[in-house]
Amino acid sequence: MGRGKVQLKRIENKINRQVTFSKRRSGLLKKAHEISVLCDSEVALIVFSSKGKLFEFSSDPCMERILERYERYSYTERQLVTNDQAPNENWVLEQAKLKARVEVLERNQRNFQGEDLDSLSLKELQKLEQQLGSALKQIRSRKNQLMYETIAELRKKDKALQEHNNLLAKKIKEKEKALAQQEQVGLQNSMDVTSVLVIQPSESLTTGGSPQARDNEGTPTQTRANTILPPWMLRPTNE
């Protein structure tokens, strides 16, 4: 017996409707994949469930590329057909296009944050994993680069501080050496002054009051006397 024609209408039973949706969705995704492979065509399939969950298939790794191509094509078609329409309608279409694009970006952002993953297929999950791995690799590379730059900057500052400390230590040594030399010169000067003060009283006592000193200095005394008295008053020492 042949199968009778089934009238298409909404399934009232909630469970049967969900089961039918799952089966038809899987078959639809399979057919979309087959036509993309067999006919070498670009296929993009988007399905929203009654609960608002998104199911999609894309023959291209980037769904946005096919959507942008469709939007450009449909926009060109609408421009050719509706050249005589009011400009406000063009703004409405542009708004709808931007709104759809924002929804796609928000969904991708939620997926990157680990949310709304139930609606993704195995291929989409693998693609998301690759994207996250690539992003994590770039983040680690940038982090390591910043760490190396920070370490190099700290080493440069440490070297500059060491050179500055060495310069200060050298100046301190030179200052201490100059102070030591000044102290040595001052000590030598004080010793010379003390020697002068000690020797001058001894000479005055020797030359002034003692007869022994006068006897020891007979020649200088006679010389001084010779310089004071006239020659005819001096008698020879033999007489």
C-alpha cells in the first residue's frame, strides 16, 4: 500500500512536535551538507526552534562570510527593484541588516564565553575550540613578550642604579682621601709650630744668661766686639 498524503499542519502534541523537530532538523542539516559536497556549492542553513535556540550549518568555515554575501546580493536586488520607493524603506532594510549582524556577533560572543553551546554541532564545537586555542596562544605570546620587556627594563634600571652607586662610592672615597690629606697637612703644620715654640726659648737661654754659654760662644762674642770697637783700641791677644 502506498503512503497517503500527509497534511502539513502544526503538531499539537508538544512531545511529538519536539521529536519531529529533532528528526527533521537532523535530516535538513544532512541534506545541506550533502548538497554542499556533491554540488560544490556554498550553503548556509539557519534554524530557530520554538524555544528560540539556534541551529545552523555552513559549508564555509566562516558563516558570516556567506551571510555577508547574501546580504550584498539581496541588497542589490532590492535596490534594483525598489529604486522608486521612498528613502526611509532603505534605512529600514539597513537597520534590519545591522540588527541581524549584531545578533550573530552577540551569539558568537556568548559561545566564546562558554554559553549557549547546546545548539552547536560537533563541527562547530571543534571550530570554536580551534578559535579559542588560537586566541589563547596569541594571549600567551603577548603575555610572555610583555614579561620579557618588563624584565629587560628592570635589568636596565638595575644596571643604571649600580653605575650610579659606583660613582657615588668613588666620590666618597675621593672625599675621604682629600679629608685625610688635609688632616695630615694640618697635623704636620701643628708639629712644626710646636717645634718652633720649643726651640726658641732654648736659644734665648743659651745666648743670654749662662756664663758657660758665653764661654762656649767666645768667637761670636769677640766678633761682635770687633765690629763695635775701633781697630786701634783692640790689643793683640799675645800681649
